[in-house]
Amino acid sequence: MDLLIKNGTIITDKERFQADIAVENGKITCIGTNLSMKADKTVVATGKLVLPGAIDAHTHLAMPFGGTVSADSYLSGTRAAACGGVTTVFDYPIQRKGKGILETVEARKAICDPEACVDYAFHCCITDLNGGTLLDEFADAVAYGVTSFKCFLVYKKEGMMVDDATLVKVLLKAKETGAITNIHAENPDLIDMNIEKFLKEGKTSPWYHYLSRPEFVEAEADKRAIHWAKSVDAPLYLVHMADKEGLEAAIAAKQAGHEIYVETCPQYLEFTCDVYKREDGRNFVCSPPMKGQESKDALWAAIKAGTIDTVATDHCPFQSYEKDWGKDNFTKIPNGCAGVENLYSYMLSAANDGLISFNRAVELCSANPAKIFGCTQKGSLIPGKDADIVIYDPDKYVTISVRNMHSDYDHTIWEGKKIHGYPVQTYVRGKLVYDNGNFVGEPGYGQFVKREPKK
Ligand code: URP
Ligand code: ZN
Ligand code: ZN
């Protein structure tokens, strides 16, 4: 036996019990009480929680965007993930006009492979169907293990937006091949109209980032995506949902029996649009922006009610000097914020404080993303599954600061946030990658997760 974790309190999405976990060759081999087999390494977890590693289903590492490249490489982003108890990240390669799906994915995989410190999977963003020929590549991508595709309903100028016909073609092809379509939903025309108006009026502060993309701008696109998914009976995953009206539409569609999943992010649970009035408001600029208190309350209510499916981060940090490009013009601020290292501890802290159960935190951050995206070896603590394990100290207090994070960015929107309980060890397929504040993993250890299509 390689590893024996003794006497921890095991938490899954459904259960809580005291037991030992035995690990060999990267897999959980046995869970039981008083396991007595000999192991190379024994860890006593008395008083600690033992959890499945988190899956951050939404990151943008080394992403060319906003006139620069996001500040975390695959190395630093996955190092930070390991230190936050995230054992798998999903990244978003972007297929560009004229390029193929596997060509796009393999190019990113070549960068990621030697750098990844935790396991990783890809959703592929589709920006152009290349006259329709790209649709013929979906089945190969699914066979390769990429079983989700993303469409942006925004970012027209960046050449990433798709029109409704493309969206419907992607929805249909994804459905046919056992894949799922992820959507970034905001209305681009309204955003452009608002931006033009505000700039003409000299309204250039980050507050106008929010006002150019307020609640109804997101809601229209959420509802449009839901409408098309329902119309063609295709599965849909709405990423980084931040508004109440769209959330309600998604919940209504789910409750009517449609396969629609909702992701939100810690930043929408923690902050409101008021952050854009702050002197450092530009650091909080992401799309969709944080919304008003009503939306934040609705998101928390859905987290508690079980109608939001996943919490992921949309990790896409930029350095301060890059955020400063928009000091006098919000449209010049690269969109995105940090979060991968904060996801699990944030949601577990909410559990520790009694807002949700620990089972629910595990469901949102690990079990559900594994199920929705076909990571059959991940997301639970069961014999036969990957030994992606977090040992968590519920009594540890940590105040987040850029100084105790493990990314490459130079500031964080989470600065000063007090977290109740914290991961003390992270194992990826049985290997210790994080130990009490220190990264102890190895770039290149992380493996590509070949995912299963829907049946
Ligand atoms: O502001 C954000 N969210 N940046 C990353 C790209 C995206 O829209 O997900
Ligand atoms: Zn997005
Ligand atoms: Zn994103």
C-alpha cells in the first residue's frame, strides 16, 4: 500500500463517516475502519475532514485576451489549484477561424502537459464552424476525451462571438455526439450600445463596466440560450451565472425537465456591483460583472436550495499594470479575476459557518462537475476512483492575501477575506502536491483527463 489516511471524517456529496482510506497506484483501494495494512506512508487525520479534491470546471490559463495574456501559466495556475485543494482544472482552448478542434486542443495540451501540477481537462470554445466542416470534427473530439464545447454570445470585437444559428448547430452536434454545450450569456449589441453612449458622455470609470452589462443584459442572453436548448432538446451548461432573472429562467427550465445546468462563481456570491465604485474597482472587472444585492441573494438561495449545480472560478487574472490600462477608460481593462486557489476553501468556509452543508460544498465543487462533464474517475471517495484527496482542518483560520497565494498574479480581489477552515494537504492520484501552506508537487505530473460522453 502506498498511502493510508487514518481516522479522518470522510465527506462525500451524500455521506459523512469516520474511516481510513487506503491508496495504491494512484487509486483508492479500500475505505473502512481500523485498516491495518502496511503502507509506505501513513497520515493520521484525526479531527480533520477528508474530502474529494475539487474540480474547477472553469479556468483560463495563459489565455490570450484583452490585449495581453492571462497572468497564470498552466504551471502557476495548477500550482495554485493544488494549494487550494483543486485536483482537476478545466481550461478553455479557443478554436479560431480556419482551425480544427483537435488541432486547437492538442496545441494547448502540448503547452499544458509539461507544466500541469494537477490533472486537467479541456472544454473547447467554438468561434467559427469553418463553413460547416468543423461540425464533422465533434465526434473525434469526443472520442479524444473533450466532451464539452463552449459558445460565447459576447466578445464580438475579439472574434469569439457566435450567432444564434451557429449556437444551434453546436447544440445539435454536441447532443448527437454525447457532448454538452457551455454558454457565456450576455447580449453583445446592448453592451456595445451602452459603451458607446457612456464613452460619449465621458463616463469612463469601472462603474460603467457594470452599467453597460447590467442584469437584463445577461438575462436576455441566458433566456435566449435556454430557449434554443429547449427548442432542440439539447443539454446546456450556463457558465458563470450572475443574475437573478436568468437564474430563475434556468431553474424553471430545469424544473420542467430540461437538461440545463447552472454554474456560478465565488465572486458573484461574495461581492456586488458596489465594488466598481471602489478606487481599485478595475481589479474586479470581469464579464459578466458582479450584480446587485438581489442577484447575490438569489444565487445564495439557489446554492442552498440545490438549484445551482456547480461553483467554478472563471480564473483569469491579470497583473495590476494591465488592469491599470483602464484607469481612465473601463473598456481598456482586461476582463477577469483570480480565484482557482480560493474556490474550495471559500465554499467549505461557508459550510463551516453553517450556510450550507459540507456535503453540498463537495457536491458543488467536486461531485457535480465530475458527473456533468464525464470525469468518471473523479469527484468521489470510492474504491476504484482516483485518489484525489484533500485533508481539511476545520479549525484553521486563513486570511487570503496575494502573499500567501501560489499564483503568478500580483494582486487578488480576495485580499483580506477571512476563511474559516482550510485544506492542509492535497493529493492528486495519491501523490502529495500541497502540504500545510507549501506547494510540494511537480510540474508535468498532472495528466489530461479523458472524459466519457453522455449515454
Ligand atoms: O471576465 C472574464 N470572465 N474573463 C474570462 C473570459 C470569460 O468570459 O469567461
Ligand atoms: Zn465567460
Ligand atoms: Zn470564463
